[in-house]
Amino acid sequence: HQYQIGEAGQWNRLNWLMEGMADMVAAQVVNANTVNNGGNEVDRYRFTWLNVLRSTERKPNLKNLDTRQDWMLDFQNNGLVTYRTAGLAVLYLADFRESASFKTYMNRLREGVDAEQAFESAFGVTCSAYTQEYEDWVANNL
């Protein structure tokens, strides 16, 4: 998170993206530093995080993880599920977008661009369209 603040400044929207980016980086670091039997640690994280979502009836919606206040309220109600939702959303985003898109997003925020405009500029899709795409993917994988 210190890197994110340094690169993008303080953020006040799309909190799920910033929290999920931290989880994605952690998964990639573990993957890069793990000697395994041909497996992919990022895929193992994805599988584990999907299992966390499978274990609960109430699934957070990305729209409800937008502001820091939204995030904290959802976390109080859902705990770890809130973090796993964000992590999965960013892993899924990374599956179909260039990794440089995340840097572009951070640069656009630093330039003072609104979070949703920065998202569309960086990832080539509106935030609401991506939210629907992700939630459809989750529904099909639970």
C-alpha cells in the first residue's frame, strides 16, 4: 500500500481495486519465489480465494466496496470474504489486461483523473461493465 500511495497519492474510490492489487502482487511474489512442481501459485491463490467465497452465503458486490467507508463496513460484516472478493476481482482483471494497465491506472490517478475515468482509460472497459463481467465469472465458478 505504501507503493500505491506513493504512485497514485491518496485514493477515495474503487477501493476494491487498490486492495485487490496488493493481494495480486503478494500472489505474484509468492509465485516468483516458490519452487513448485510445475504448479502456479497464483492459480492456487485463485482456487483458495474462490473457496472462501464458496464458504459464505453473502457475497460482497464490488459496487459495495467502492469507498474506504464502504470497504470498512463490508469488512465488519464479511471479514476475510471482503479481501478475497477484491483479490479475485484483480486477478481476473489481470488475466485479460496487460500488466502495464495497472501502472497506467496509477499514473492517471496521480494526474488527478477520476477513478472511474482512470479505470476505463487503463483497462479499456467501464468500471460498471467490468463489475458485471467479474460477477458473472464468479457466479459461473462457485
